[in-house]
Amino acid sequence: MSHMDVQTIEVALGERRYPVWIGRGLLGDAARWRAYLRGRHALVISNTTVAPLYLERVAQGLEGLHWSSFLLEDGEAHKSFANVGRALEALATLGATRDACVIALGGGVVGDLAGFAAACWMRGIDFIQMPTTLLAMVDSSVGGKTGVNLPAGKNLAGAFHQPRAVIADIDTLATLPAREYRAGLAEVIKGAAIGDAPFFAWLEAHADALAARDTAPLVEAIARKVRYKAGVVARDETEQGERALLNFGHTFGHALETAGGYTTLLHGEAVAIGMLLAARLSERLGMSAAADTTRLQRLLERLGLPTAMPAGSDPERLLALMRLDKKNTAGTLRLILWRGIGQAEIVSDVEAPAVLALLRDAALG
């Protein structure tokens, strides 16, 4: 792809705007992103898997700045307060001032933790997202949600802190393991499932090309999902209303992730299973047709995503975890359900017995 083929999407939040660039060769294209670093200090937060592959490309663009890197071990378990503390220590060691910039080079774990550290340092400094996984490119790097996990649950501590720019270099997807790549496709499907029926049909038509990582449809899919999410975030930055729809499949999914100790399922895999559970519950509640559930299941399967709960899942424990989910209000469960493809909605008084019955049936396979 030439530089002409870079897709640019602007996320507009009132007066604040930032670009999301999607294309090839972007990490090494410092002419594009260097101007977004305002001061002379930069801390690159990455992990031990990504840094050996891509840190050097970013480092070339940081020449002349006072910068250092802070590396996490790879995995969701490392998205912890302890590591936020270490990242802040790294900023202190660097002598970072208020015009410093944190650069997040990695997947969602790196982006969430780096953004949270940037939000905390001197009550908020700039950060730039350089997502290296499909999941981070289409979802977590856009929209300013940052956070860390607590033993009690995912992302229970966090802040809204928008990046200065998002640089999605799809060259990094070449080294992404197949399972991680497929997990990212789950969030692409989610965007279509909740609010873009034509995009869902497009995904059905291009499923094989996407599974094969063909460049043109991949860039198109990422751009369409980011454009959709940018619109939602622009209308509802701090999730007072519409933005909650982006949690389709997530209350079920987070419960499955937490129950597995963040080791059995990748986030995207949990979301895939969660979306299907949400579709089945919608069907049971008379909101949607079986045909929509079938289309969703078929698309997930074509893209190699799991659609069944892990063996040995405990329905009662999952329900207890779902009750804790921060999107709930007291008493009943608040879930994102749908009236079919492209028509998600917030349902705030779902009765627990209906959810438990669904989980029990799903656990039986």
C-alpha cells in the first residue's frame, strides 16, 4: 500500500479532535506522527512480545527526544495497579513534565494501562495509541476508555482519557497469532451486529478474505468499525446512553473471562460467546427472530470464533459475576440485547431467573 492508501478517520469530541490512521508502514512514518508529541519527554509502554518486533521502528521517530521504554509481561493478568505504579515510576525516572507523552505500543492491555498511567501522571498528560493487535485497532484504542483489572473484576478502576492520535499500522498484524487475530474480528462483528446491518452483510460477503487477512478488505473492515465507534463516542463520550450499546456481549463475556481467571478465553472469544448468548436471550424474550441468531452464529463460526461456553462453566457463578458488572444497576440485570442484526438496545430490567435458565441450557451444550 502506498501512503495514499492510508485511511484517516477523525474522532470529534466537541472541541477536541484526534486522527485515527489505518494503513501500512505507519510506525516508521514519523513524519506523520512526530508532530503530535508536544514536549521533549516520551515513555513508550509496550510488552515483551511486541517490543522486540516493533520498538525499533518507533524509536527512530523519537530521535532527539528524551525517552525511555517500560515493558509489561504479555497478557491480561498484567493489567494491574502494581504495573500502573511501575509505569508512573518510569515517568518519574524520566523526569517527565506535564507536556510529556506516553506512547502505547501493543494490544489492549498495553493501551488500557498506558492510557490510565497517562491520565494519572500530573493529573493527565498526552498519550498516543499505536495498537498492534486487531482487537486494539478496532476497539480499545479508540474512544478514551482506560483502566486496570482488580481481583474483583475487569476494568473496575479506570478513567476516560482520550489519545492525541491513534496509529494503526496493519503491518503489525502479520506477526499476530491466528487466535488473537480471530478474537479481534469478534469486535468487528459486534459493531455491525449492534448498529450497522449493511456492514454485517458486507462481513458475510467478505468473511473468507478477512479470515485470510487480505489487506484491502482488512483495512476497509477496520475503518468501518472505527468510523462506527467514533460516531457513537462523539455522541456519548462517557457512556450515559448510546455508548453502552458497545457492550453487546460484554456482560456475559466479562463473566466468562473472570470465571476463567483471564487465562482460558481471549477477550474477543468471550465477546463472541457473549454476543450469541445475548442473541439467544433476546430470542427467548420475544425481541428477535431465530434467523438473526443463526446468522450471527454462522458468521462467528466462519471466522473461526468459539460459540459455546467453556466446558465446566458454572451458571450460578457466571450469574453472580454478571451482577457485579459495572454496567448494572441494583436489583435486576442491565443487558445489551437486540431486536435483530443492527438493532441493539439497552434493556435495564432483565430478570435474573431468565438469565440463569439460559446459562444452564448453554452449559449443557
